Amino acid sequence: MPACATTPIEKRKFGKAVGDELLRRHGKKRFYSISEVKSAVKNLGFPLDWSCWAFSLYSSPADFNAHHSALGEVCNYAEMKAEMFDAMTEGASSSWFDLDMSWLEWPDIDFSLIFDFFDW
């Protein structure tokens, strides 16, 4: 199934699994490198064309944009992050949402439910 055709439930499962894998392998970081995120996606057996969704959640805006620019691709960080944010939070209000925030800075979310591996 193409990445753009994934359901919010699939995106939430994907985002959670990649987050757990990143925490397990690299510890808690504000942002992860493109190569760290890509490795997590590959190690979990997800299609590599889904990586872009994970980049929007776990990589910095600068890394996301540099990666796509180097490939000659046009991907919209803000739109992708907002769509993943919506899936990960099951539609929680985004009125406070700042696209430059890392996933660690999201308020009012019980991360223990999203990232099983993380020991709060």
C-alpha cells in the first residue's frame, strides 16, 4: 500500500513502532538523524517509502528538507508532520501545535501509551 494511502491507524502503529525502535537503539533525543530513522524503518520491516512519514515526526525540519532537496523531491514537512501528529494523537486539538517541536515536547500526551519502551 502506498504511504499516502495509509490509514490513520496504520500511521499511528507505524509512528509508535518507529519511536519505540529509535528509543531502544539511540535513547531519548530531541531529533534523530535521517539515517537513524531510515534504519529504524528498515529494521522493523516497513516499506522504505514510508520513511518520509517517520522523518516528519522524528527528524528536524532542516534535516527533512535537506534530505528531500538532495533527492530532488518536494515533500512538505509541515503537512506531513501535521498529518502524522493527527494520527498519533487520534485527532487531538492542534491549536497549540508548533511544527518545530520535537515529539518530546508535545503537551498533554501520555507517551507511555504511545511508546511502550520508554520508561517514565
